Amino acid sequence: MRPVRPTYEETHRITPAGVGGGAGVAVLWFLVTALLGVDLTSTMWVMLIASLFAFAASWLLASYGDRGAATGVAAVAGAASALVGLVVEWHAFGGTWILW
């Protein structure tokens, strides 16, 4: 008779509800912080700083809280950072540097 192999289960699973909740809160965070900018330059800087705070929150959630929410927050923060990069590149290729 073969010995029974042990099965390991993850204690804190990542659920779609956690990912969706984290993504929803992050989208709300970026919408609110985008309204703080008064022109394109300030909006880009505010979004970059908001991305740093969102990545920090994602790291804290992954370390001490819900890893599903951390995944959602990190995904939205990465998308927001990429969007800022695309806008800056678009203007840079047009001959204007909008970050200062």
C-alpha cells in the first residue's frame, strides 16, 4: 500500500471578489486624485504620486492583508502609471515636455 501524499491548501486564497474590490477602490482612488490637478502637468504629477501610494498600499495589503485586493490595486496602479507614461510620451513626441 502506498502512503497517502499530504495535500496542502492555501490559507488565504485570492478570490475574484477580493481582486474586484481592490481594483474598484483603486479606480475610485485614481479618479479622485486626478481631480486634484488643475492642468495637464499637475494632473500627471498627481497621478504619478498616487501610483506610488497605491503601490505602497498594494505591498502592505500583500504583506498583512488581503492578497486578492493587493492584486487588484497593483493592476490598476500599473495601468494608471502606464497611462501617464503614454500621455507624457505622446506630448514629448509632439515636441513639448509636460512634466515641468
